[in-house]
Amino acid sequence: MSICVVEHDELHALVQRLIQQGPAMGPRERQQQPGFYYFDWLNSADELVLDYVTTTLPPKKAFFPPREPFLEFSRTDPAKVRSMTDEGPFVLLGVHPCDLAAIEQLDIAYSDNIADGRYLANRARTTAIIGVDCWPDEYCLCTSVGTEQARGSADLFLTPIQRGYLVEVRTPRGQELLGDSAQLPATDQDEADTAQFRREKQRRVTAKFATGVEQFADILAAGGLTEVWQEVADRCYSCGSCSLVCPTCFCFDINDDINLDLTTGARIRTWDSCQLPDFALVAGGHNFRGERWERVRHRWHRKFLYLYTQYGRPFCTGCGRCSRACTADINLVEVSNDLIAYAQRETQNV
Amino acid sequence: MKTQAKPRVAFFDFACCEGCQLEVLSLEEQLLEMIELVDIVTWREAMSEKSDEYDIAFCEGSITREADIERIKHIRETADILVSLGACATIGCHNALKNQFSMDEVLHIVYGDRAEWFDTISARPITAVVPVDYQVNGCPASLPEFVTVFKHILMGKEYKPPNQPVCVECKLKDNLCVYEKGMLCLGPVTRCGCDAICTSYGHACFGCRGLVDDPNLNAAQDVLAKYGLSVEEIVGKFRVYNNWPELSLEESHSDG
Ligand code: SF4
Ligand code: SF4
Ligand code: SF4
Ligand code: SF4
Ligand code: SF4
């Protein structure tokens, strides 16, 4: 890995070049609601916002779309069953460290065990990722899950500094992206600016877990927290928003949509959420998590216990989207700290 | 289905604004594809021919008179397949607002000194009077669901309305939640299937597709109270569409 400095104009030109070469997705401001951002395909470098507050949906939508038809079929003619054509390669711009970590986590989960060919094919079309460092808001909890400096699968990573951006060139592909953009050597001042940015970012994160992720996993594993889960469930709609916006959630459902000829159709995969009442409903009418509190608990267990145990890291990257999205104000950090406090009280009482 | 080249379809309306039928007409090109598969034999809003013989009946509107009960029963007996079309037919919609008053009172409010010329009963959806085979929710009826139900009928498949809230479709479309703009939305307790059409255009959801199977009304009440709504206002918000069966919100859950 090498570092260099790229000035603002030069980066603008680089982004414009990438957009001209092929589709590029990046964070844009919502025209109707300034101050809110979303990932979308870019028409020009002017649309890309690099100092944005976290988007509504994470960038995984580029290679794992919310609703994806992937197979065409005919009920009468097996010869007409075919995989729907992938579109071409694209690049992903302006990805925050938490989201870079999440892409890495999805890659791990989707390659493990029975690899998901569709996901991996779409990821292979993601031919470059450019990350950018960010300022947290009151929901961000990256420092509690150790992702504040995550680089994931970024080819280039940008830190805003006085002179423009300090650029970490992390892969040969990153070097190729830079092409003949003017790359200035980083001075001591540039490196001091960068270090200062990171310290300040760390300082500005206010939402924090009261314990480390390892102790938190132990607390969840020990159980006995039903009272807290039920209190949260009382306030929870089971609307699924918290997991639908989560960059590490990977659950989906598959349905067939038949055309009006009643013969041909498409098989579609759609994001699903464990918070929805019918998620764990199986044939015969049994529901493994029929109670709201069981579904609430599952979300925490999935992120901070099961996958933590399986992969040695929490499957939460601290982006804060779940807390931002919850219309009932169920806040990931507040609930986690309630659980921790409850468990600590219980141990003291024994 | 009776032995017949194409199934015969009839549209009927009871107490309603007939907006659902109009909505179906707006399918235009898709409608042309649909009539390749069926013969439409009765549709007062769209054509002058009519027939008393039909296999599939789409029925819009609520039941508000004794005579309606007889009529819907007759349709039920005639049709192999009965579909409740839209909110009035499926969940009572605005019609059922009148059930808060005595029938005598509403007759006098509406017809004044001619009240005794008319009869009325508490308004109820078709689904509460006869068994229906399929339901299309929404005010007006959600077109994506209408088309889905149509296909299910022709393939002889059961259709289960989605038991997910509007938030799901809203999130899949990457909308900004209208709460971010200070608007109040019933999406978290309302059954999806409309592709979150209102919130996608920046409006709040008013719950026209009815509630999900197990709505957390306590949560809804807490959230709306937090935005300064009184219990009465909260109940009023729900009542725009959801009056059947009578909703019971617990007063204790609100401090508004
Ligand atoms: S977003 Fe909030 S209300 Fe909806 S399921 Fe998640 S925690 Fe519950
Ligand atoms: S659990 Fe919440 S904070 Fe963690 S990655 Fe998912 S959306 Fe982000
Ligand atoms: S459901 Fe709405 S659009 Fe349809 S008839 Fe009733 S009031 Fe009219
Ligand atoms: S706008 Fe309404 S439907 Fe959409 S996410 Fe927000 S509360 Fe749910
Ligand atoms: S968003 Fe709500 S009010 Fe609008 S059509 Fe859907 S269910 Fe009805």
C-alpha cells in the first residue's frame, strides 16, 4: 500500500472519468429533502457528495438489490428457463468505513458454506470501490465494534485533509484507477492532518457500548434477559425497518411472479427481515419466533452472538442505520446498554 | 369453474365511491391483456351490456341496507369466485365511520325530515356478510394486488394478502421515511401490497389497506402521542379507514 495526496479538482476529474467509463454508484443528496442522502447511479461528478451523513439504504443495494429478478421461466417449456442477464461492471464510490466493513462481512457470509453464486457474480461486477472517511452523527457506534478505521475491500481510501484528500492506494486496481491523475507526495503536514482527522472522528463518536463486544456476547449467551426483550417488544412494531436498512443483513425471500400470459414469469429474490412476524413461519403453521420479543432478541443474537461466535467479529458495523430508521425510537446502543446494565445488576444480586 | 371457454367476470358495486372500478379501468393496456383471458359480462361503470350469469364477481363497496345483504347473498350463490374489491368491501373504509352513531341519528342527519323514507343498517364490509374467496385491499384498490389476485384466480391458486407493513415496501424502494419530515405515518401497522405508493410520493400512509395481522397498536399510540396527538386524535387517524371491527386503543398507553 502507498499513500499520496490528490487535490479536490483532480479528484473531481477522476470521478468524472470513472462515471464516463461506466456506471458508478455513489452517495447523492435527496433533491426533495436536502440534508438526506442515498446511494444511486451518478450522471456527473457534481452529484457525488463525499461529506455526507449515512445514507438510508447501504451501498449493498448495488450488488444485492432489494428486489432482484434472477431467473426467467416458462411453466410449459423447460427449455425457456434461463438465468437473467447480468448487467456489466460498475464502480462504487464514497463508501464509509462501516459500509466497507459490511461489504467484507457479506462477502464472507455469502462465500461460506454454500456459496451464493448470484451474489458473488454481482460482487464480481463491482470492479472498484473507493472509500472515504466520515464524521459520525449521534447514532454512529463504529468505535464500539471496531470499524472506525475499517478499509474492507476498498481499492482507494480517501481522508479529507487541507490540501484535498490523503489517498491510500490499497490495491493494484486502486493504482490503475488513479491513472494519470496528479498524485502529490504526502508531506508531514498532510499526514498530521490525517491523524488529526482520525483522532477527531474518534472523539466525536458519542454512542458507545458500556462493554466490549466479547463481554456483550457473553451477556447475550448467558440469557435471562427476557424482561428487557419484552420491554423493547412492547414498543416495537415488528416493521422490519431496522434490518432492511442494515448493511450486514443478508436474509431474503424468493417468489415467482407470473406474467399475464399465465405461462412465463420471473423468479425474484427480495430482502426479508427476521423482525417480520411470518419470517420464521414454516409449513404446518409453526412459527419459530411467533412472539415479538423473540424476534427482537433474535436481531441482537444474530449480530452480537451467533455470527460473532462463527466469524470472530460482531456482524454489526456500527453504521447506526437501524436506530435512525426506527420510527419507535428503539436505539441499538441504548437497548444494548440496558441489557448490559440489567445483566450486571442480576450478577450483583446473586 | 363452469365449463366455458373463458370464465365470465362481473363487477358489482355497493355503498362506495366506485373509485376502485375506475382504478381498474386505468389499467388500460394490462386490461386488454386480461380480457384475452376472461369475458367481462357485467360492468355498469364500463359497459351497457349485462348478464346474470357469471363465474367471477368483483364486488366493491360496503353493505349498508338490508336489501344489500340479499343482493350480495345472491351474487355469492351465483358466482364460483367472489372477490371483495377495495377497502369498502374488505375493511369497511369510510362507510363504517357512521357506526359510531345510532342509525336513527345518521338517517336524520342525512335525510332530515325524509328520514323515514330510507332504511339503513350499520355499515360493514362484504367480507363480514358472506365468505369471500379473494380480497383486494386499498382505497382505491391497489392495482398491483388486483392484477396478482386476478392471476391467482385464473391459476386456481390461493392468495394470501401480505402480512407485512408498508414500511417494508417503503424501505425496499429506498424512500426517505416521512417521519424525517415531521409527518406522521401509519405505515408501520398497515398491510403492504400497494408498493408504498403514498410514501413514495412523499405523503404519509393513512392505513387504507387495513392493519397487519398483529399490529402493535400500543407502539403506534406511544409514537403518535410523542408527536403531541391526543388519544382522540390518534383514534381519529386510525378511523379514517379502519373501523371494522371496532378498534380498541388502550387509553392508558398515551400521555397525550
Ligand atoms: S425498526 Fe424499530 S419498530 Fe421496526 S422492527 Fe425494528 S426495532 Fe421494531
Ligand atoms: S445493526 Fe444497526 S448499527 Fe449495526 S450494522 Fe446493522 S444497521 Fe448498522
Ligand atoms: S375503497 Fe375507496 S375508492 Fe374504493 S369504493 Fe371505497 S371509497 Fe371508493
Ligand atoms: S414513511 Fe411510513 S411506511 Fe415509510 S418507512 Fe416511514 S413510517 Fe414506514
Ligand atoms: S401507502 Fe398506505 S394509504 Fe397509501 S395506498 Fe398504501 S396502504 Fe393505502
